[in-house]
Amino acid sequence: MRSFMKNRKILISTGSTSEHIDPVRVISNTSSGKMGYSLLKKDIDLELDITVVKGVTTMDLEYTKLKDQFNYKLIEARTT
């Protein structure tokens, strides 16, 4: 499987986001970011071309540490 996946592009969406539907109401999710982090670590092992769209997570420091060690695109987002 490693040769099949090599140089493939992958997009991981992780963390919580909130979208304001008017000045008072908001639609949100409370994702911790743990699943996205697990996928990211596995995809790094498979040497994939990775882009991560990351909302607020409980694991921001872990994502930063991986970014310092490995080359992947990280896009920080707060809303959809």
C-alpha cells in the first residue's frame, strides 16, 4: 500500500469551527482535533502531500511540534 499512496495529496479537516448565522446565533461543533491528529501522523508515515485545515483544537501544541519536524501545509481556520 505504501507505493500506491506515495505522493498522493490528502486534505484533513480537524478541530472545531463556529459560523455566525446572525449577530446573536452561531452554529458550532466541539471537535477536539484528536482524530485529525491521528490521521496526520499516519499520513506523515506514508509520505503523503498533506494539507491540514485546522480549527480550534485541544492539541494546538502537538500540531505545532509536528509542523516543526515535518513538511505539511497548515491552514488555521475559525469559521467554515
